Amino acid sequence: MPLIASLVCAPLRADDSDKKKKPPAEKKEKPDIWIEIRSPHFIVTSDGGEKIARHVLEEFDEMRRAIQLTMPGARQNLGVPIRILAAKDAPAFYKLFPEFPPEKRRPQPNGQFIPGPEKTFIALRTNVSGHWPYEEVYRGYARQIVRRSYRNLPPWLEQGYENIYGTMTFSEKGALLERPDPEDMSTLYESPFLPLDIVIGADRESAYYTDGDKNTVYNAESHALVRFLLSDPEMASAKSLARFVDLVEKGGKSLASAREAFGDLKQLQNRLEAYVKQIKGLPADLPLPGDAESGDAPKTLSQNELDARIGDFWTNRGRREDGQGKLEEVLMADPNMADAEQSLGFLYLQQTQFDDAEEHFSKALSINSSDGLSQYGRGLVAMSRAGLTPSPSVADAFEKCVAALPDFAPAWFNLASVYAARPETLQKALAAARKAAELVPGDQGYQRQLASLQEQIAHPEVARKTSSGAIGNSSAASRSNESATAVNPRRTAPPPPGPANASASTPLEIHDKTGGEANSSTVPARTAPAVSATPVPPPATAGNAAPPSSPVATPDSSAARAFSMIGTITELNCSSAPQLRFTLKSQMIVLHLHADDIARIPFKSSAANAPGKLANCSALRGHTARVTYVFVEGKPWEGEIQDLEFRNPQ
């Protein structure tokens, strides 16, 4: 019996001992903690903790103050703060940019600057090295400020400004304006300087001006000249550069303004060459004006709040489907997320789905009635439906927007358009138009609107005779960088800007094929509404002429303008052969393009692995190509393909 008992009890004791053993603990990933710090000009969202978030905020605030010091009359207040997403490492950056996984064979960018019609985003990694890790981000920021602030800056000054802010560093004393960068120094050592008469007098039609090639004597000398004018004690104390900017903005010729502001250009040339040849020259200290913005207390974001910000970021950088999915998931988890409702409202507005847009803006306002951007979106929807006879509710929405966001120029512009439709509110229209033009002097559309209203009030009889025939065409006449769409509020590829808008040197390489310049660095802005009482047509330029006829079917337009962009062919639709539809993606811009007949598209190739012919539609996917297209309206795609050139990946 004891033997049996022992045999029976043994396994029982074994079972008891097994129960006492604890299962191995599962490794749980620590949830990412993202915090947000707000200041009047920036909102920093980061997973790097408060120290890193405040460092990012301080550095961008120092850049803002440096621009305030060195760029006279700069308009840095966008009306809404710039949103900065600061990822602490490669995996966190991957959450913002799924196309850049954290792998060694494909390095991630340090950051990107992504402007939009309502919001501007900056996304960056904070675990970066190098002397100027955010050069391209700062260049993008400076480019946006230059184009908002000025109408008539010559290209040498625009390029010089972008260069100095891209390579500016900061210390406890303030900003450091360093010596010209090594590439510029090398170019100027190897080649003779151009006479300053040529550099300063060159416009964008000049053979010396090449926007895409950085390593030219013209570019290097432009960069060095701006550095010298800002760092030389004599020029700085005389505020010579500010004097020059004032003269050209008032309509003065570049060369004559330079002689008045800088004095003898031959003497300036000698001093510039001596400055460049200084082997042991030191950086110039620039004490920053004003008080630093430290930001408010940090706020820890919930997962839904973080996802709402990522979804908003994705929709603004062109990943519309991904952004929409993310935002809808947020609202399923938390129906009271006003930011997600607002973001979906603008997304549907881009797609001209006005009922859905209005529903989301209304929900956002029911949660937060003081949200100025949601009021602005509500106004755009109402304006799109009202056409030429906007109802009082349209004005009400824009009035509430400017009350909440008094420096948001697009709302003032649209409010002026609404007021201009009624004679009794014409003076209010003039005041609103003047406000928009003062906030963003560089926007051609705002300036045209102001001039139009001034003319109408000064000569009402002439205005009444001309307005009825011109009012329907005012949308095309009022395209601008900052203006907001009413009739067709969607983002497409960038519209051709005015002559003050130099194209940026970025990998997007979008070009106006008719001689104008396309803004390659920005997400396109909304076009002006067709309700201006007396629209002023754009000046006749070579860029307004129609391009030569093409063998490919073109949209219904008597003056179609051709543009081109280099990107990667992604989504393909070959189901309606011989028609072709595909998506062309490049860094910050997504284009949906179409051709009536794939076999009729002229194409060539400089790529080794390019398809030999275009008959096989599915073979196009994944290839890098330069695609020439013309804009179309009222289609599910933004452009009609004119020709295609395959290229090796950049």
C-alpha cells in the first residue's frame, strides 16, 4: 500500500510543483509617449521627451528671430502655427514616413518641409549628425517666407537668402552667419567672378540664372554677396540691404536700386572678392532681436490624439487614402476628436465632396465652436455652393474665422470676395482685401484683388460695365500661392506662379514647359474664388501663351500650359485600354495622370531597365520617369500626359 501511494502521489506532487513555476514573462513593448509643446508660431510634437521637444522649438524660434533681423519686412506669421513632428529615431520617423523604413541600405532623410494651403508641416529626425543637418528644411522655411513677403526680389537675393538660412547655426550669443560654404568657395576660387552689374541685373530670363544647378559662378557669387552684405559692419550699420529691398519693392530696377543702396558697384566688387579670399575669416555673430518663445507646459498626447496628427500630416503630404483611413479609425475610437473631424473636412473639400466636408466641419464645430480653421472650411464649402451670389452664412463663417485667426490671410481674401458681391459691402470688401495684401505682400492674387476693388470704388461706372463679362473668368485670373479655392477647392499640382516665384532647387523638378516657372517645393494652394466683383486679368506674358499642339489628346482649354515632373510611377489603372491612368509620386507631391491612348504617348529612355515600348501598361509600375502633362479640370485626374521619359532612379 505505501508503494502504491507513493506511485500515485508522485505525479501529484510533480503537478503541484509545475503550478508553482511562473510562466516566462512576455516582453511588452513600451508604448510610445509623444508630447506636444505650443508657442505662438510653432507646435512641436515629439517622442523624445520634453528636453528634445523644447530644443527643437528653441532652434526654430531662433531661426524665426534671425529672419526677423536679416530679412526686412519679412511676413513670418502664417496665421496658424507651423506644426513640427520631431521623431527621436529612425523607427519613430518611419511612423511618419512609411516609405522610409529604418534600414541601412536606404537612408532616411533628416527632415522635410511641407507647406500647404491651410497648414504647414515640418517633419524631422532628432538623432542626426552633421554641421547643417536641417539645411533643406531651413531652406524651405526661408523660401516660403521670401515668397510671402516680397513681390519683386531679384533672383540673386532670393537664392542668397535661402542659402544663408540653410547653413546658419546658433550659439548662446545668437545666430552665427558662417563663411560661404565650401562648394561656393571652390567655385569662386576656380573661376573668375562675374561683374556685379551682371549678377545684380540678371533676371530669370538671363542665361546666367540657372535655378537647378547649384555649382555655377552666378549662384556662388549670389550666396557670397548676401553673406557679405549682412556680415560687413559698414553695410550692416547702414542697413544697405534693407534699403535695397525697399527700393525694389517699390518698383525700382534692380541695378539702379543697388547703386543707390550699395554705392559704387566696382568698389563693392573688390570688397566682396577680398571677403571671399579671407582664409581665416570668422563667422559673424548676429544678436537675435526680441524675446525667445519658450512654449507652454508640455501635454502628453493620447494614442488617438497622436494618430489624428499623423493622419492630418499624411493627407497634407499627399498620402490621402492612408490619412483618411487613419483619421476614420481615430473617430471610431473617439467620436469627439475635433482635430480629426476638421482634417477629414479639408480632405473631402479637396475631393469636392461638399456634403461630406460640411458634415465633418459641422461636427468639428459642435465639439469646438471657436476653431477658426473649421470655420474657414465651412466658409469654403458654403462659398463653393453659392457661386456668384454668396449667402450671409458664407460671410458669417469667414468673419468667425478671422475673429479667431486674425492673421490668416486666405480667410481675409475670401471674405473680401464675398463682400465684393454686394454694393452695400464694397467698402468692407476693400478693407478685407487690404488686410490680406498686407499680411502676404508677395501673393499676386491678393494684390490683384486689392487693385481691382480700388479701381471699382474709384470708377464704379466702368466697373459695372466690365464686371458682368469678366466675373465668370476670375478664378483663372486670381491664381496665387496663398489664395483659397471656393469653386473647385482641391489640391492639384502647383499652378504656374507669377514672375516673382522662382522655382526651388529640389528633387521634384517640376517645370513649366511654356517658359514660366513652376513652384517645385510647395504643395499647391487653393485657387481664388470666382466671386470678385471686378477681376483684373493677369498680365500678358510669354508664359500665358498656348503650347504647340501635341499628338496626345489635350484637355478642353484654349491656352493649355504644359509642365513636367520627375517621380516614381506607382498606382496603375490599365482596365480601360487603350486609356492609361497612373499616379506619379515625388517627395511631397502626388499627381494623378491620364492618357487617352497609351500607344500615342511619345516616350524616350535614359534608363537601363526601362521598358522597350509602352504597349505593356503594367510594366510601367515602379519606374522613375519625367512626365510632361497639362492641367485639366473636372476630371478624376489632375493632368493629361503629353510625353514620358524614363530615367534612372535619383
